[in-house]
Amino acid sequence: MEQLCEECILALACFDYIAANKIATKILRLSQQLGNVLLKLINCEGMFTQLSFLKPKWFMRKDDFLNTLYINLGEEVSREAENLENAIQFGYGANVDDYKTVPLLRALENHIKLRQGQIHIYRTIATTLPESQTSTIILNDIAGIQEMYDAMQMSDQLGLLGSGVGRELVILRTLLLTRDAITNFNFKDACINLYLCKREFKEWRRVTQEQTYLEKTSVKSLDLKDSSSWRFSLFSSSSDKTSKPARWSGSTSSRTSIDTALPHTMQWHARLLSSLTSKMTLYFMDILLDRERAATNANENADALWKGLEIDYHAQIVAFRRRHNAFSISFIYEVTTDTPFYPQGYMCADTPYEQPTGVHSFPFIYAFPNQPKDHLPNTISIIQGSRIKLLDQRAGPVHFFDHKIGYTYYLLRIDSHVHMLVIYLDRHANRDTATVEFMEAVAAGLRGTEVFKDMMRME
């Protein structure tokens, strides 16, 4: 029975619930108590990895429903472990398998506690992001669960199933740290956390797909390459995948290369990772392009950066400007006192910080075809005079026509620091529908709106 239990836990760690159910049914014939526990655990794990617990179920939230299932299962596991411990201690009805079953049950009890913490994390992400500009509260919650995980030594107790929980926590943490770093124009932290997330995700997928165990289900899995073709050393890749077509189609989300053989949790991780990679490429395009050229000793253009990415914001901007005759499309970073800003995205530790002032506190981080510096004073005035409307994501872009010079400005706040700016050299008496739709679509993509909504509709 010990071997069957190991095979069942391994199948569970690889998200092969069909195989795990078959093995648990065999265990049920040998031990009704342990078999029932494993079958209930498999059911709970399936609901968890499908993210179905985030969807409403009649008059109660499914996350509460799944949490209740885990609580009840945890209590049952604790009782069974205690009964076996008493049988072993007092010598009545105990057998050889009981000595090995008790540690397994205690390990499953710890696993269930961690899952309850993860349910809380996913629920908080789904209900607070992307509206929340920072992930501090969620990151603190993840840190608390990671401390619990380390204290429990789960990888030693449950092998791949235990280490999988740890990997998932690392992936969630680095995804949120990457998101915050990009928002704060922190190139160094964004690079480090994006790299760590990619490495952890690829390794987790690799080890789960390479395992062999009883009743293994044959599932065709995509052999996905790295989603980025950045060539400087931190993101070395040989991907040949072409990027999303340049023509803007009204959408800035893509699922074309997500491996559907993965559980829904990992599919969602991959979508958020792809979304953040594209956002980072847009915000740090000039910095990345300099590093591309240094790494290749060639005069690379912007297309080299976007090759292989799911969402090519630069190509969409180029296509929209050409079709609608916009003078300029750019992104402006608003420097605030609570977040240091460095034009190169980082600064050496011993370098004193001097906060930019005046027009320098509104630097362009992206502009096509060129930075409209002559329009910056006007733009700053519009930003400062339209604070309330810009803070309301549902209000759409601010539309302003300058009667003195005859130019039209559209401004939309992307996140806590960045504003998107579209300038026309002619009069738009009313808001242009195509411009509004384009800006709102780009903003939704950069905020990750659709990615976070996906959590609620993964089934």
C-alpha cells in the first residue's frame, strides 16, 4: 500500500486527477479510511487547480464552499491520524502500514492548511487587482504562507506535491513583485523577478510533465518556447515564434500559446506572465533596445524586442497612428515623492537621489515617433487640472482641444504613475470614438484587466 500511496501523491502533484482517482480506488480496497481521504483530497485539489472556487455557486461563494470542504477534510485527516497514533501507542489493531500512514496523514493535514491560505490569496487577487495599484497586502499574505510552508518542510513530507506548493507561492510572489516594479519604473527589480518567475514556472512544468507513475493519463502538451526573444544575457532565448500581427484589432489580450494541458492555475500564471512581459517591454523599450544592441553588436530596431511576445503594443501603436493620422502617441511617467525615479530604471546604492522637479518630473518613458516635448507644458496642465477624472478608470480618456494652437489632446491614466497621451494636430470637437476605444483597449491590456477577469471564468 505504501507504493500505491506514493504513486497517488505523485499523480496528484502532476495534476493527473484521472490517474490519482484510479490509484486511490485501489487503495480504498486495502484501507477504507485512507482511500476515502485521498478521494476527497483529489476532488478538492481538482476544484482548486481549476480556479472554479472563485465562481459563485447559488447563494454562496465557491471559495467558501471549497474552503469548507478543506476544513472538513482536515478535521477528518486529523481524527484518522489520531486514531492510528492511539492504536500504535496502546497496541490494539495496529499493523505495519499504520506506522507509515500516520506521517502521510499529518503531511496531508499540513498540505490542507496551506491550500486554505492559497484560496485566500487567489480570492484577494481576483477581487482587488487590477484596481489596486500595489500588491503590498497580498505580498505580505504570501510571505506568511511561505513561512508556514518552510516550517512544515513540505517538500520532504510530500515530495513533488509539497514542492509544488512552494513553487506556486514563489511564482505568485514574483509575478506581483514584477507588476509593482514595472509600475514604479524599477527596471532592475522587474528584470530580476520576471527572470525568477520564468525559471520557476518552466522548471515546475518540466518536472511535472516528465514524471512516470501508475495509470498515467496520456495528454498532448505543447512544447512551448520562451515567450520573449530578448537576447541580452538575463533573458537569453532562441525563440522563433512570430509576434502578434501589427494591425490593431480592438483587443490587447491573447491566449494563443497557452498550454491547455496545464492546470488552470498554471495557465493563468502563464497569461499574467505574458501580459507583464509585454508591459515591461513597452515601458522599458528604450532601455531594452540599448541592451539588445550591446548584446548583438548590431543596430537592432524595436521589432527585435517584440518578436515572440503575445501582445505587441508597439506595432499596434504604429498601426493606429498611421491609420488615424495622430501626431504622436506616448506614455508619460509622473514622479511622486513616495517612489524614487531613475531614467535608466535603477541606481547604484551609494548614489544620492535627487528627485526630478518641474517638467522633468513628467518624463516620457515611451514615445512614437518622437517625444512631443513642445507639448509637455500643455500636457502637464491637463493632467493637473483633470485629476479627479483621470483617477476614475471608468470615465475614459480626458479630451482637450487647445483653441490657441488648434491641437487636440487625449489623456488616460494607466496606473499610479503612467499616463497615455495621444496628440492630433487638428480639431476634434468631440471625442473621437476610434481613439477612445484604442486607448481604453491598450490601458486594459497594460492593467491586466482581462487577465484578472480570467480568474473568474477559467472553467
